[in-house]
Amino acid sequence: MGQISALIQLGSKHRTVSDPVIEFNYLVNKQKVIFIKNRYGSLMDLLSLFKALSDPVRLRVIHLLALRDELCVCHLTDALSLPQSTISRHLNILRNSAMVETERRGTWVYYRLMRSSDNVTKLAAMILVSAISDEQLQSDHVRLKELSC
């Protein structure tokens, strides 16, 4: 893992912080800047995370996984009304970016948000808040609740 560096300006003082895990709050130009724990140390790791979040289908998947502890692909295909191949491709991208983890039970593979990542938990919380005013996410949730499997 690479290190994260941040230049913080406090009044007339400048301070460079370099740490593999940074968690602190500072006021910069009267605005609060929050640095959170970050497992994404290199630029390429961050790029992978942002790419994973850049697709609406993947945000919808994260939303549904935030609502339930775990889901299998069949749940997601029914709730999102998308083909299994599309859901599997997006889940693979989320898994490669360390956003979701899997568990195989017989022939079924269950997906859940990465439990050990504070960043994933915080991102999922932001998506849940956004879902309150998003019709697509609300309809996905309704379809998920109607599933009987």
C-alpha cells in the first residue's frame, strides 16, 4: 500500500501529514475537510474505486446490498430487472475494487458489502440517504421486498 499525503493549511501554518491510515478533521479556509481511513493507497487503487462507483447499475447494486446483509445474483437480477450476465459483470467489477465480498454455498454465490471497510460502509450510507429521493432506487427496493426466495 502506498501512503496518503495531505497538505493542511491552519491559519498561516502549513503541515504535511503522511500516513498509510489517516483519520482526522481540520478546518481549512473555514470549511471542514475530513480525511477517512483509506485502504486505497495508490492512485490506481483510487481510480479502481471511482470507476466502480461511476456506473448507475453498480450504485443500484450497492444500494440493495446495503439494505440486506447479502444477496445472490438471482435476487439482484429480479430486483433490478436486468439480465444475469449484466449483474454478474457489475458484481465482478465491485469485487475487484474491494467493495463486495462473496461466499459460495453449494451452487449459489452470495454477495455482501465488504464488512471490514469503513469506506464502503460510509459510501453505502450515502447511497441510502440519496435513495430517499431517487425513484429508481425506490422501485428497486420495492421489487426486492416482493421477492420470496
